[in-house]
Amino acid sequence: MSLEGKDSKSKAGIPGLTAVSVMAVLFGLFTLSPAIIYLYLAVGSLGGTERFIPVFVTLLLFTEVGRIVRRYVTTQEAYIIYFMLEIFALWLASGGLFGGFIINYYYRNAPYTVMYGIADKLPYWFAPPLNSPGPLNRTFISPDWSIPILVALISMFSGLLIDFGLSFITTMVYIDIENLPFPVAPIDVQAISTLTERTPEKIMYFSFAAIISLIYEFLVYGVPNLTEVFLGTRIVFIPYPWVDLTSIVERFLPGAVFGLSTDIAAYVVGWLIPFNVCVWLFIGSLSVWVFGNFLALNIKLPYFELWQKEWMPGVNMQWWYQRATYDLWASPLVGLTIGLSLAVFVKSSRSIVNAFKSLSRLPKEKLRTSYLPLPWIILMMLTGSLAGFALATTLVPNLWFVWLISWVILPPLQGFLGARAVGETGLTLQIPYVQQALLIPFTAPGDPVPWVTPMNASSSAGIITHRIKVAKLLNVNPLDYYKAYVIFFPLAIIVSFIFWSIFWSMAPIPSSFYPWTTIQWPVSSLYFSLWVVRAEQIFKVDLILGTSVIAFFASFLSNYFTFFSPIGLLSGMGSLPPPATSLFIGALLGKYLEKRIGKERWEVIRSVLIAGIFAGLALALAIAMGLTILGKVITSKPF
């Protein structure tokens, strides 16, 4: 049965929140979260791929055990396991709640915050004062942490209420009314259904892809970390996340940056994203980071002077990405994204009106399985917006208008933009540098308090809409997603508390026991300090307004030239060449395979192959991190 057919015939859906799915998520949270947290502390982020460790390890284990005891995990249960573990793995991989508190306290005595004179100005509700008993004893069980924890929890739950309420509206608009394709949804659908249905053909393709991916990704991610732990030297066979070709390209185009991704997953996702989107994403990336950087280095204009002063040959791509962003592209990217988000609102205005009408007269069956009543949706959004606004205004009253924008106006803009982007292209898109653009004009240089005040600068409504699309394709009760989130989010907070407390008690953070923190945390404190003291003069209002107008009107060209993808173009402009190029190469390969294999057959197996590749990646990371933790325990001194 086609995905569309299954979706159209699913009226009520099947519950996925059962005792089995609850046990599986609890298993994943309490047994695999330490690997995720240690991965963050030891090697840093892997671009989000670390989320697959608990997802596929848990799913493979529970589906196999289910086959042995003849209590098979259903597709609907696997959906809950898949997305709940993915969500909280991503959260923990970025620090989670209690990892964030340790970073906050580090800023009180970080070399750069001290050097720039802002360390002693950080407020008590951000982190306890220096030499407080709790941080000195490396424990969160202390009154010192009560106010920071309370502020963080209010902010988190306020943002969650807004995103949940907004996601019901974006679901109605982009799934039920406009029926956007959500091209990346088949990856999740096939990953879940392949492991639960286990049809021979799918398992064959899935297993083949998983084995190849496991071997390759272990060479990429595992070997460097293991050799560093056990041999004392880092052996790299395949550099990650990319091969930097900037030193070669800049011989012909000075200022340009270029490279190729080394992760298989970066290429195969291009099989699913619409071909025109991949083309425009590639064009957008080259136009900014290759030809744009080159032209800015050679055209004599005042706006390009800082870039022309700073640029020199022989520097790596990551550094020039940061400098070119600050010197050239931050203002245009903010303006272009604002213009596109306003155009999304205009284009979807009729659908938004129809969505509110539909939500106000939903049948009982949909209210039972898919949607909350409209008054509840509005109440969630109002409660979240007002609570967040009240919190921020209480902490910093004079910037009430900034908090009003960030908690009331921005979330719908970001939510509808993100949902439209993921629905049309499979890509996530948000207005960048919101915090900086709002605070720089209205705060004094050197005052860090507004910069640590809770803001709602982004929205997860778009990605929630994607997950609800997957639920509909798999015939899952959409409300089970929200119920599961409400159940497991408090447990994820507890997991964050337990394991961050354990790692913190083992050794100070940062310390050599957790090498990535000694590299990245000082850099983070540097960039935080530079924003606060205005060492970077980045945002130019006239340029932001001008590019907003251009993007607003240019986006309507897609109504007349269907191959043009404004979302793809803008996503490419904000993306470095390696990921943009890998998607384009993957799309070309997909077109070739489609012609060789046949369109119908290719559409069946491509998502299974991608799911297998991600499963192999998860297993490679899980094995590598398990061995790395063991090696660290055996070979490392505490600090």
C-alpha cells in the first residue's frame, strides 16, 4: 500500500503509547543517555547524528526480543519509541538542562568573560555566585541552584506550550489543508516499518546498507577517538565532518571556501529532497560562500572593507565561515529570512483562516485522536506567551518590548516558516541571529544581563508537524505523540540531573577528562563576550530591511516558475558548501538510479536504504562511544 493510500484511509489511528513503548523509551533513556552525554563532553556534536544511537539500538533490541517472546512491537509503538528517544537524545547531546547550568557557572570564571569584564555582572538567576557551596562541591543538590533551575523550567515549559499549540495549527494548514509532501518523512516511515514488519526484501536492503554504513562510519567516528584513548595519538583515516578544499580553491578564487562532506548520510538524504530544492540549495551555497566571498574580496565598497582587511590565504574553512558571516552575510541572511517568513504568512493566509475554521468545528473522532479543541490550543499559546513574557519582563523590565516580540510575535513567524520549509523541502529553516538583532540596538555594551534573559528565538512547531505527518502515514493516533512527550519530558529532566551529576562528580567540567569541553567552552565564552561588549559590529538595519523586501517579492516567483525554490535558495545561502554539495551530488545519483532501476522500484527501496544507513551509523557510534568510555575510565586520571 502506498504511503498516501495509508494516510487517506487512516481515520482514527492506532494507539502507540502502550506499556511496551513506555518500557522501551525508559530503557533507552536510562541506559544509553550516558553515552550521549559523554559523547558531548568528549568529542562534541556530530551534527545531530548522535540522536540515532538510542533510537536504533533500542528499536533493534526490542523488536528482536519481541520476535523471540512472540509479543511483536507494533509499528505504532515503534513510532513512539523512535521519536521520543530521538527528541531527548538531541536535547541531551546539546547539554540538556543540567549541562547548561554547568556551562552557565563556567562563564562566571571563564578567561574571556573575566578578560572582557562581564563575568561578575552575570545575574544570580543565571548561575550561582562564585564559591557557592553547590558548585564548589560539584552538586546540584543545593539551595544555590534553586532560582536558576526555576527560571530555566518556566522558560522551557512556556516555549513548549507555544510550540505545541502552534503545531496543531501548522498541522491543520500544511497537512490537512495544503497537503504538502514532507519529502523526508519516508525516511522515518521506512526506518520504523522495516524494523517492525520485517519483510524479506526490505530487511535485505536495510541490512546491506546498515553493514556498509557501520564499517564506514566506525572508520570516520570510532577509530580517531579509540586510537587517541588507547594509543595516545589520534589516527584519522577519513576526516570529518568534511574534507577542506579551501586551500586549493582559493588559488583560483581568493576568499572562497569549499569542501566535501565525508559522512554517507549527508549524500543519501539528497535522494528524498525534491531535485529542484537540491539544485537551488547548491546554487545558493556557491553564490554566497564561493563567488560571494570572492567578489567581496575584490570589489572596492565600504561594506566589504573589514573582510578585505581580515582575509589571508591558508586558513581553514571553519574559521572563514565564522568571519565571513560576521563581516558580510549576517545582515543579508537575517533580512532574507524575515522577508521569506512574511511571504510564507501571506501565501498561507487563506489556509490559516480555513485552519481556524476547521479547528473550531472538528468532529468528535478527530478531537479524540488528532486535535485538541480550538479554545485549548489558543489557551496553550496564550499561557506560554504570557508566562515567558512575564518572566523576562520581571527579570529585565526596561526591555519589555523586546520580550514582547520574542515571546508573542516571533513564534508564529518561526513556526510557520519552519513548517512550510520542512513540508515543501524536508529542510529546516529559521530566522537566524534573532537574539543579536533584537538586543544590540537596545542594550548597553558590556551588560550581559539581557543576553542571558530567557528568549523564545526559535520554534519547533515545524519539526513537530513533520512528526505528526509520519504519525498519519503510519496510522498512529497523533495525540499519542503529545501525550508521550508530556510523560517523558519530566523523566528526561531527571535523567539529565542524574547523569550530569555523576559525570560532574567524577571530574571537574571542563577538564582533560572531558577533552571537548576544554576546547569548545572557552570558544563559546569568547563569542558570548564579543556579542556582549560589541567587539563585532555586524547588523545593519538598512541592509536587513532591503533584503527583506527583496526576499518577500522574490519568493512569489515560484508561483510562475515552478522549478524555482526560494526556501532551497535561502537554505543554501546559510549552508556551507560541503552539506549543500553533498545533497546535490546525492540528488544527481538518485536521478541516475531512478532511471536505471525504475521510478516505482526506486521509490520503494531508497527510504529503506537510507534508514539502514542511519541504523549502521547509530551502531557504529554506540560501539565507539562504549569503548571510548571504557578506555577513558581505564587510562585517564580524574583531572
